[in-house]
Amino acid sequence: MSWPAFQFDVALDLFPMLAGLLAAVGCGLLGNFLVLRRISLMGDAISHSVLPGLVIAFLIATSRSPLAMFVGAAVAGIATVVLVELVKKLGRVEPGAAMGVVFSVLFALGVLLIESAAVRHVDLDADCVLHGQLETLFWTTPVQSWDEVFQLRTWTGYVIDPAVVNPETGEVVRSAIYHQGVPRQVVTLAVMVLAAFAFVGLLFKELRIAAFDPALATTLGFNASALHYALMVFVAAATVASFEAVGSILVIAMLICPAATARLMTDRLLAQIAWSLAFAIAASIGGYVAATAIPSMWGKEPVNAAGSMTVAAGVLLTLAIVVSPKHGLVVRAIRRRRLAASVALDDLLAALFRFAEQGEPKVPRARLAQLVPGIRLDRALGLARKRDLVTLDDGLVALTPTGLDTGGAIIRRHRLWETYLVEQAGVSPDHVHETAERLEHLPPQPDLPADTDPHGKAIPPGV
């Protein structure tokens, strides 16, 4: 089995790939503010609930004009936000449940309207809404009849391939292909992306403040509610612009996955937006190529391109969860391991310091194992010896001068915390040891003029 080379055909692949790319970029850009405000499900809710808005707009306008569709989607999007807020406040439920209830009901209403007799004959079906029609966005469309050829003679750019004689006219014609131009869906998506970038660029400061602290935004004179509704309108616009081409599944994925993936890579908003756009581009292009290349490895037909892009976005998110340099599982596991080793080292040095206070400077390793469990003790001893904090001679462990100072600092923090808990927090002296055991590993310590702890033990002097 070999990996087949992807052969890019301008006529067949340019616009489908471009449509997926534009939808991913536009939704990925707006999705950053949904993720930051912890309302990612709102994108899911709007992408489903605009469906009845689209159908009602068609019933009123009796056409699928972009303006009518946009107005219907915008009204449905705003209605969704309002209904979510009403359900959340009146029903006293958490936001996720409110959004789930609203979008489920509205999406079901949209499906019922689609199946009604009034719009059954229109090319607006549930399969199109869910999966999109990327594969239909050809640069050129073949002409099927001679009458169509003659009707298209006024079009620019149609090509005649000579090979067969037309019996009616004697003209040598094999087939005719007319130039379709840029598909309407691609133009709509391009306008949506430009509008989204203009919206974010002009109101970036306001959106950033409202995303992190809506109350502060209102205090500074920015209407956080108006910004919220404006953002929802643009999310609705991105949804309706993407519906016909890529479907709601890819819209939902791109509103969440690129921003969530970028959030794992950085803690700065500008960098997050840049990362999200990069992930959106990678998912759209990589998913489109994979939709053809991977099935062909097994001799299968290409799969749905929008679905493949969604899977690619999910794969990127999974990889970021595992290997992100800031919040990935691997990095977190390394941090936990280092923290556990540091805590074990502190416990070892503290135990040795207490033994030294009692006149026992050298302690058998077996005795230390009773205080610090075996694996942690092995790691702690290895780290302590590497840092020249202890010596190990004939099974006896002793602190070096540096180790004695370090162990004294740990015990000092422990006993100062015990004193603070008793004197300032009012905790009983016999209930402070375990809490101080955890706090002693933190560098800051209470600044108290105390020489002894609540148990009468001397507090080592600060270094």
C-alpha cells in the first residue's frame, strides 16, 4: 500500500478547496471570542437554529437571494441568543442546558419546515444543511445538449473540442464546455471573511475586554450586551454563508476546534488568533486532500470533503491536547513528575533536618523509607546527591552544609505556617500540621516575629 500523490485539478478542486478554506478561516476567527467567553456551544446553537430562519426567509421572499438568507439567519441568530438568555434566567438552568434546549427545538422546527409542501421543491434539504455541497463547486460545467451549446454562444470562455461532426450542421464538434465563473457560494464566503476581519479589526479592543470582563467593558463605556449581539450576528452570517457550501457540521467544528486548539498553544489573544487561523487553514487544506488521497489507498471513492475537514480539525485538536508546549498532556505529565520529585526532595531534607535537631545527623536509609515511600525516596536521594545536598555512606544519609541550610529553610516555612494558622486563622494547634505540610513547599512564607511554633519548637533563622 502506497500513499498516492494528490493531483490538483484547477477546474475540479480550486473552488471546493477555496470554499472550505474561507469557511474555516471566517468561522475560526469568530470562534476565538466564543471560546474565550466560554460559550462555544452558542456557535452550535446558532448553526442549528438559523435553519428555520432560512426557511422562513425563503417563504417570505420566495427566493434564495443572499440578502434574504442573511436577514433570515441574522434574525434567527439574535432570536436564539434572546431565547437562551430567557431560558437561562426564567428556567434557572445553566447556560449549556439552555443552549441545548433552544437549538434542539429550533433545528427540529427548521427540519419540519423544510419537509413541508411549501418548500419541498426547493434545493434546501437537511442533507445539504448537514454535509454541504463542496463537490458541486466546479470551475466549469459540461454542456449536455446541442441546444444548450447554441444558447451559450453569447457566453465568454466556452470551449469547443473538435472530434465529432454535428450531423445537423456539418460542424466538427465533440463537446462543449462553458465557463461558469466564480461560484456564488465562494463569493459569499469571501465577503463574509472580509466582513469578519473588518469587524474584529475595528472592535478588537472592545471585543477583547468584553470577552475577559464584560462588567469592566460596560464600566469603560463599551456596551457589552451590544457587542455580544453583534458577535452573534456575525456568527449567524458565517453560518448562513457556509451552509450551502460546507454544511453545518464543518461550521460547528470550525467555530470551536481551531480556537480551542490555539488556546492550548498560547495565553495571548493575538497569538491565539494567529494560531487559530493557521489551524483552520491546515485543517481545511489537509482535510480536502485527505478526502481523496486516503480512500484511494484502499481503492475507494473519495469521501465527503467537509466531513474530512472536520475530522482534520479534530485530529489537530487531539494532537494539541497531547503535545501542546504549554498545556499538553505530555508537558503536564513532565511538570507533575518534576513537582513530585521536588516535594519528595523537600520531605527528605525536612526529615533529615528534624533528625539533626534531635542529635542524629546520620540516618539509616531504611528508617527514611518509613517517612518517604520507596520510589519517591529513590528519586529524592538521587536528586539530593546530584545537587550536593546529602551524602550517602554505608547506608547512612546525612545533610551537607548546603543541605542543612536548605532543610532549615523548609522547616522554617513549615513552622511559620503553623504559627500563622494558629495566631491569625484561629486553627487549633493539633490541626495545623497537615496543612503546613502542604504549604511548606511554597516559597512565600508568613512574615511573623516568632521564635517558636505553637508546639514550642524553635523556628530556624532565615538565611
